[in-house]
Amino acid sequence: MVYINNIYTGLLVFPFIAAVFTMPYAIYQYNRHGSVSKLRTLIIYSFILYMLIAFFMVSLPLPDRASTVGNRWQDHLNLIPCRQIWLYWRNRAFNLKNIRAYMKSMSLWQLLFNILLTVPFGVYMRYYFKLDLKRTILFSFLLSLFYETSQLTALFGIYPGPYRLADVEDLICNTMGGAVGWQVAYMFMVVLPSRDEIDASCRAECRKVTGMRRIWSVLFDYMCSDFLFGVLAGGLAILLPKSINDVIYGALYNWTFFCLFSLIQVILTKGSTLGHGLCRMVLVSEKGGVATTAQFVKRYLSLWFFTEFPLLLADKLTDGPIEILHNDYLFLALALVSRLYFVAYLIIVISQKNARMPHEKISGTFYMATEVPVSGGQSR
């Protein structure tokens, strides 16, 4: 029952870990391979889930802090291999009856569990990370050492004293489990494509600038823009008088700054922002070749007009000196118009191949994939 609860806890925590991991993972895959493989994603995320559940298996359930006060690490450390087996047989005759009794004991099942715990780790090390048996054994040993150290140090000092036994038997069994997993991995290697085959499939898809590739690029650029906007706005709030600062806050909105920041980048780099570069794509002219400065201006000015202008207009007409539309419903309607473009962008770009939004058609620009490096530092 305890093991089931630990698995359940891992499944609950995993979505939060995945949410933090997803953007860096996607951008790295586009930068390294030019596309994101579904099978690779399944393997990586399953590995993260396995590592999370395995750690919970050796650390949960957590005790009350008061119950660990005064616990000494010397009392929670066993350096004698097979100690439980020796204690069992010390005062018993070695016969069939006692063997059957020991087969039902928790000591034996605990040993088997510690072997099974790292069998998946060995599978991943051989199948995806392409490690040989010696390195798999080494990494299995280091993983187990991490587990035992966390137990001996009370989760690295979180608790006043240790609450679990750090056992050399666990170290041996975990290392053995990794070696067993390395051998078992052969069955997966027969059925599933190798990592080299996954890489080759990604390289074959790298020329396609998919909708998700564009969206991850925009999200990364927006995060950079938002951070820079916060730094500049904070600096202006300190340096400028309040009256001037209010004017700046009224004129500069986050998305407006994003459009301006992106425009400056593509003009200076001739078609690439930070997000474009990391996702291996560049803005070019639909007529061929590098887009002109005028095309870049048209692209981001029209993007701003469709997305931010209605919201700015609503703000000025409902809360400014004119106050023509002093009505909350009209303000919400104009605000909704400005955000419908984002919804359309998500739907059209993701669902349709080679889809182009109005601001792209007006500017005569589109995305083209750039070279993706291959092994040996060369490009293709």
C-alpha cells in the first residue's frame, strides 16, 4: 500500500515538473535536431517520471519532524552486507521448512525490491543513453549512493535526524538492478528504433517550420521581452519623476514593447530574434532572399495593429480624457477583439501546414528553417 501511495504521489507531482521542463526541452530539441520527435519525448518524459517515482520510493512517507529529533546517523547506518539474511539464519537450522519461511519474509522481498527499483534505470542507460555495461554499473552505483546519502543525511538536512536506514545492501542491490536492466534493454532495442534512427528521423523533418516550432519561439522571445520590459520599467520608476513615469506606463504596454523589441532584433540580424535562432528558423521574403527593413516594419506594425491597438484604443476611450465609451461592456468587447488574433494564431498555425497570418501576408514574409548542426560540428 505504501508503494502504491508513492507511485500516486509521483504521478501527481510529475505534471508540475513537466510544465517547468517542457519549454527548455522543446527549444533544445529544435536547436539541436530541428524538430521534436514524439518517441523521444515519450522516452525522456517517462524517464523523468520513473526517476521521480523512484526517489519517492526511497524517501516517502515523510515522518513528523519531532520524531526525528535526537536520531543519530550512526544508528541508521548498516555497513554489513547480507545482515538481514545472517540474522535470520543465525539461530535456525538450514532446512526446507526454514527456507520456505524465509521466502515469505519481508527481508527477502526488500532485497528483490531494491534490485527491481533500478532495473528501468539500466534499461534507459543502454537503450537511450547508449552506455556500456561498465558505465551503467557505475551510474547505477552513484544513483544508489545518492539515495542512501539522502537517507543518512535526513534528506540533506531537511529533518533534524535521519528517519530511514542507509544500508550497504541497498547499494549492492541497486547496482545489481542497473546491470540487470542493461541486459533486459536488449528486448527494447529489438522492438523500438535506436536513438540514431530517432535522430535521423528528426533531421529529415528539420526543414519543416511547424506551428509548435513557431509558438515556442514566440514564447521564448516574449519571456525575454517581458524580463527586459520589467527591468526598464523598474529603472524608469526610480530615475524619472512620478508624473513622467505615469505617462510612460500609459504609453508602453508589454506587448507593444515585445513588437518593438522583436522588430529591432530582426532588423539588426536580418531576420532572426533570440527565439528564432534557438529554434533554427529565420524570417525571409516570400519573393526569395533576405527580407527588407520595410517588410520587417510592416510585419510587426501590422501585428501590433491587430493585437494591441484595439486594447490601447479601448483604454484611451474609456479611461482617458475623451471618455467617449464610458462603458465596461464596450471596453471588454474591444479588448476581446485584440485577443481574438492570438486565438486565431494558435488555431490556424497549429492546425494548418504552411499557414500564414494576415500580418505575414501584408509584410510578404515567412519563416524558413536554418541549418541544423550534425555530428562532427558540421551543418547540413
